[in-house]
Amino acid sequence: MAVQEARQCDECTHGAREGHRRAVAAFLTKRDELAAGQGLPAAVAHSPGASRQWVSDELTQSARTVADRSREAGDSWLHVVWWRSLLVVWAGVLALVLGQTVTAIGSGWTGARTAGLLAALVMGGLLTACARLHRARGGLLAPLIGDDNRLSTSRAVATAWVLLVAFAVLVLTFQLAWASAAERHALTDGLGLGGGAGTLSVLALVCAVAVLVRRVVAVRVLGQRLQKLRADRPRLADLLCDDGGRGSFADVQYALFSVVAMVFALIRLAGRPGQLPDLPWGLALLVAVSAATYCAGKYAEGGRPVVLSVVRVREAGDLDGPIRMGDDIEIRGVGFVPPGAADADRLARMVVRIGVVHVHVPLIPVPGGFANPTDTVLTVPVPVDVEPGPVDIQVVTAAGVESNCCLIEVTD
């Protein structure tokens, strides 16, 4: 039954990916054709403004189709990845069995080895049940996915430490089940703070970081100090990159030092299965410094869009003059395209508020991308509905964040 369900999920995912691939190919072809001036209807070809608006509308409709197919592919991927993640879990259990068997050849089989295998089986069973329960949200990935539909580095690190400590406690618990009275006293002492204080401190720290980072991001988004856009689906690269897909120093160093500390703790647990891993305080402090750097990076990233200046666009051969109705204006600033908003459907959601009139920023295609809008420059026409006189200019990005106002003078 499970194999048949997995096969059906694979077929659905393949169909969704194929539909997304075809939509992307059609969009790229249309964009390059329009960038070369092909496909314009004769009714708008005589007017630069009308042709630009027609091109922008055509690309916007095509980009929305690509976005719909991308969301469908993302949902299908979540339905199929849950059982694939279980393959990783049970492959790890199998690797532990093989490792225990090989290392027992010279030293013999011990009760600690049996406790380790039983703990791995229990952990594998619990993870399987959780993955089955949350299979519509990616199975084991569900707790790691943030509100923006991306894998969260802080949640992944905290979850890894929780699983490590839970496994160590299970190993001690199973050893207590068949230990003698004297051995039970020693095993109970292994759960004390004498040897495991460093590990428990790191566990508390990374869990606190996961909660704190979520709160910081939520407050900054609600306060319009951080621009966040929802991703189509989670990706493993999210653990080491920012929302735009660029490598993030804060995320990389936090994940790196956490992995190093966990490898050390696992080696300690394998050597001394009768107590919690005794993580040295120096290594625990290194993880703490890494966590502080990660939190500081999360607090410092992003920002609101800022309009620095607005100028009139002068065509070749045109005379210099004031801004009039029907002219194109160039808005210069920073932060107009937030990370993750480089796709055409999200670029098309950008709006410039000119007085009381909302003007959608037109998409201007060029081979391989778009000349407008960009992160630092936007070009929009001044509509005839704008009243002459002082007018405020304000940019609203795809994330819904508003920029500062910039005052210009519009003449007849």
C-alpha cells in the first residue's frame, strides 16, 4: 500500500515538474521575442507607451502561469519527499547496525551496543510515525519549514541537537533496563550535570535561538523593517543561503560549528555510552559565539526600500524641462527588489504611488532578464489623472513594504 502510494506521488510530482518546466520554457521564449521587438500587434506598435504597456501585460500573464505551475510542483514535492526522508532515517539505522557489527568483531558484543540498536529502532519508529502524520507538509521536514516556506537553519540545528540528546537518553534508559544494582547507580549518575552540563547548555541555547529568531523575524516583518516573500517550496540550500539564494555567512558558520560540536558529542557517546556526551566548555562556548553571530545577522539583515531621488526621463533629442503629465520618471533608491522577488510575477506586483494614483511598474524585457524594474531604479509614466502641483512619490514592493515619500512638482 505504501509502495503504491509512493509510486502515485512520484507520478504526480513528475507531471507537476513537467508542467512547470514547459511553462518556464514558454515564458522565456516569449520574453526574448518581445525583447527583440517581435510579436507586437500593429495597433500598439506605433506608440512606445502603448507597446510597453502591452508587453508588460503579456509578460505578467505568462509569469502568473509560471508561478501557478511552480506552486503546484512545490505542493507535489512536499507530498513525495516525506517517504524519501524516511529512507535517509532507516539508512542511518542500517549504517549503525553494520557499524556495531563490524566493531564488535574484536571486542565482542556488549549491552551498550544492544541499547544503541534499540534506541535507534525506537527513534526510527517515532520519526516514521511523525513523518506519516505530517506527510502533506513534507513529513520530517515539516518542523523545519518556516512561515516563509523555506527550511530554517535555526530550527534544523535545534532539531538535530534534540534528536542527539534524545538518542543518548534512550541508550541510557535501555541499559538501565537490564543493569544490576551497582550498574544502575553508575548509569543514573551518567544523567547528572557533572558530565552532560555542556551538552545540555548547548541544547538549551540552540532551542532558545530557534524561538528568538522566529520572534525577531516576525516583529521586523510586521514593523516593515524586513521584506519577506514566501518561497514556492523548501530547498536544502535554504539552510546555508539567504532568501535570494546567495550564501549567508551567519547561516554557514552557525551550521558548521553546530555540526562539528555534534560530531564530537557522538564520538563521546560512542566511547562512553553510560553517560550523556560530555561536551567541553570550550566547544560549548564556540557554539554560543556562533549562535550569537547568527542572531545578530538575522537582526541586521534586510531593510525598508528607500527612495533617494526622482528625475524626469529624457528621450534622445528631447529638451530638458519639468515633469509633466505623460512623462516617464526615474525613481532612484535602494531595496526595491527584496531577496526572492526576482521572478517576473513578483516584479509585476510592484506599485508606485504617485499622489493618489497607483501605477504598476511596467516590465521591460531584455535578453536574459528585465531592464525594469531593478533593485535601485524604477521607471514609470506619470498618468494623466495626477493633479498638477506638489505630488508625493512612494514605492510599494512585492513584499508589501512601503518606502519613504519623495516630493516632486508636476506641471501642466
